[in-house]
Amino acid sequence: MTEEPTSHPMRQERIQEGPGRVAPSARKARKARRLAAKKNNQMPVVAPVEGPAATRVVEGELQSPAPDSGLVGALQRPYLIRLIVRRELARMYSASILGLLWSYVQPAIRFGVYFVVFGYLLNMHKDVPDFAIHLFCGIVFVHYFSETFSGGTRSIWLNRRLVQKMAVPREVFPLSSMLVAMFHTLPQLLLLAFFSFISGWSIDPLGAASGLLGLLIIMAFSMAMALIFSAVNVYYRDFQNIVHTITQFMHFLVPMMYPAHRVMQHAEAHPVIYQLYMANPVADAVMLLQRFFWYPVAKQNASGKAQELSLLFPDHLLQRGLITLVACLGLLWFGQRLFRRLEKKFPERL
């Protein structure tokens, strides 16, 4: 048998490029020219820009995506506030048997202990008529301040994931803590009004003005302290322990377990201590609210001792309250400015 001659590769390429045939390289080149012409028809050629290249320089600091409208912007988002308040309540009472009742059990136990120890063991019920309402009025509003202050201080840290992910006014978190405290305090306030009413409570214009002024003072002061300490607590977590210590001693720094005239008796001997005591906005607020709730009841049951009861309050109570309110509003303005300045580094610190 004879072997067939093996065809050479170069010979095969020459055969394909023979008459009537097109080489693969020529077909690819023709296809590329057609595609290029099609692209030129679709996209017009832009003339090159002549001249020196310009360099764009952006001057300015990086801005936070979170709105900086402050408390006003937070109040303009009621739906978001409701969501955060519900979230806080769900977190507080998850896996709890009593749930919301714990907010009333603790003040009730505190009231019972103070009433027995100070009312009967120390005979305060003899110096203060209707001592139960006098005491309960102070407990309700000190509880409101303590819960707003402590909850607001921890609000940014506890909601750190939302702070890092959501572009919202961060003041909404201390504000929500204040609303949670209001939610807990409102039933206690209704109980205070009920017991005052059945004891002979009547509203007079001076008492109504005192009550409104006291509410404004304690709300402004507690919100200001919550703003300041919530921002500082992001940088130094020790401040929440400081707040816990302050709220523990606040019950002894307001005239609720003892009458205000016990402090007024030491004004001449210790004027500096007396002025420091009276500079406490919570003490001023409690005295104004006692003028609204407790004084009409005590006056009704005092049987002609109204002149003696008026001596239980310091002179110029309303004037002092107005000055305290202006100072608290100034502190709230300062707290808002400090919060906005410190919140720029919240994501880094959290």
C-alpha cells in the first residue's frame, strides 16, 4: 500500500485563499469595519477640547447626612417619634410579667417607706398637714425628672445602630425618652389629682399659674439635662453612673419629705447653702406644684391656719419661678448647641 502524502499547513492556507474564496482574517477585518461604521453613525464624534486641563478643587468640611434642624426638626417627625417610643416601651417590658405595672410599683413602695419613716417615725405629719399629698406630689415629679434624665442620658448609646444607619435629627432619641417618662408619669398624676380632689382640692388663679410654671420648669430642665448628658455619654460612659448617683439623692434635695420652711430656717445661718439649695430647678418646680396640688387641700382642712401655711413657701415664689424658667430655657439652648457640636463624631465614637 502506498501512503497518501500529508498536506502541508501552508499549502492548506494557500488553497483556502484561492480564487472565489475569502480568508478568515479578511472576513474579521471587514466585520470590524462594519461595526466601527455602525458605532460612528450612532454616536457623533465630539471634537477634542483644546486648552490646559482644569483641576477641580472642593473646599469645605464633610457634612453629616443627618438633618441639623435640632429639636424643632425632631418635633416635626411625629411618626418617627411614635415608632421610637413604642420600641423603647417594648424593650423595657419584654419578658416581663408585670410589665407597665413596674413603673407604679416602685413609686408606690417608695411612697410607703417615706410616709412611714418620715411621716410617723420623724413626726413630719404633725408639722405638715395632709402630709401624704405633700409627699406624693414631690415623688411624682421627681420620678418624672429622674426617668427623663437617666433615660435620655442612655438614649443615644442604646440606639447606636439607628444613629449610625438613619439620617434623622438625633435629638429625637432624648425627646423620645422624655415622652416615655411622660407616659409613665401620667397615671400617677391622675392619681394625685384624684386624691387631692377627694381631700377638698380647689383651683385658684395663683395656684394654676404656679402649677403651669412648675411643669414648664421641670420639662425644660429635664430635657436640657438629657440633651447635654446624652451627648457627653457617647464620649465617656462614666456619665451615666454620675446621673444614677444624682437621681438617687434627688429625693432628699427637694422639699417633699420635709417642708420648705425647714430649709428656710437656716437661710441666715448658712446663706450660701440655702441659695445653692434654692438654685435647684427641681426644688423650685416641686414647690410650685405643691402650691397647686397640696396648698388648697391643706388650706381647706387647716381650719383657719391659712396664714401659717403660707409661711411654708419662700417669699416671691412666682418671681423666683419665672427667673428659674428663664435660666432653664437658656440651659436648654446651650444643651442644643452642645449636642449639635458633639454629634458630628457620634458615628466614630459609637
